[in-house]
Amino acid sequence: MTSKSIILRPIMNRPLRLARVYGFLLGGKDGLYYPGSGQPICTMAVARKMVEGGWLEQHGERYEPTQQGLQAAE
């Protein structure tokens, strides 16, 4: 089985920075939100790619940054 690496895209920077600030992001039906926001910061497709790439971990509707995700947000 081969492992496919996911390249960090510029569209992933803002969600990762906000995940670092708040400690987590919230998943909705149309994208990821930071706590208290009314508009998504990225689509669920981007969120899935960040989980697949190892930058976020999904725990129910919460998405938390991994160590790799915290370093990428710097």
C-alpha cells in the first residue's frame, strides 16, 4: 500500500492559524467555522484534505490541530 502525501495549500493557512488560536474548529454542513463565527472559513472538502494530510484531527464535529498542523500555522 502506498501513502499519498497531501501538500499544504495556501487555502489551508487561515483555518490552521485559527485552529491554533482557538484550539479547535467546528464542522458545519457547509464548512469549518471558528467558535462564534457565522461564515465558514473553508469548505468541508478542504477540511477533509487537512484531516487526510495529518494537519487536523476530527473528533465528532470538532477539528483539532495536530502537532504538524500547529507547526504549519507558524
